[in-house]
Amino acid sequence: FDELLLHHRPPEQTYREARLPLSTMRLLTHNYLTSNVKGTTKGYPLIIEAEKVECEESPIDREMIIKLLPKIEYGALLGAAKQVASLCDPPLPDLPEELDTASEGWEETIDDGILNSLHRVMFDIHIIEGALICPDTGRKFPIKESIPNMILHEDEI
């Protein structure tokens, strides 16, 4: 992901110059995280309990969004967007309830407006403070300074 995200940032902007670090907790990041607490059978998708969210516009890369879409769990992304929507300013765009990336040629037919909305949700929403909660056990994984701490306690391994 770091390579994809690095290319997402304008070339003239370095890590130090960026207001938010490359490793900020985006909704795209959330889509790939799961709870591995011992005995957990349904640790995905994690529930977002956000305390602080920053929304920052970034350049849209249509090709990257199209490459990423088949690799994400769209239902989890949609759920995550709904969980943080009340903290987002400006408000999040509407997303379709379903998105078919399995049909042949879907890349040619997807609307640019939907791609722009997906980009905003996946890349421009940064969870700064809060927690990710295992839906199976209720275990809270804190998010501090935009970094999720997914380290398990010894009794959870």
C-alpha cells in the first residue's frame, strides 16, 4: 500500500512537507485490518469509534482507484464511511449501496462521479483519534495520532 499511497501524493510534496503523514489511518487502511484475538471468528470488519477525523482533499488518480476497487471489501468501506460521516466536514458524498467490480468491462462503464466519491472516502478521510472495535469480542484497538495499535495482549494470542 505504501507504494500506491506514495504515488498518490503530488510528486513535489515530500513526507516532511505533507500536513498529514503517509501512514495516517484512512478508510482504505481500515478495509484491510482485522482482529486476530484468540478465539475470534468474526473479527472483520472492525467497528470505527472515531473521536477526531480530518478531511483533506487530495488529487484523484482514476487508474489507482480502478486497480484498488476489486481488492477492497466494498460493504466494509460503505459501513466505515457511514460510521465516520457525522465527523466529516464537508459532508461525505453519497455512495452506491452496491458496486460490481466482478463483471467484465466494469472499468469502462464506471461513472467518474462515483470514482471521485470513492477516492474521497478511501483517501481523504483520516481518523486521527479513536478506536477500532472487534465485532466479535468487543476488544478496542486504540487509534492515537492516526496510528492504529493492533498489538494483542499476551492472553489474546
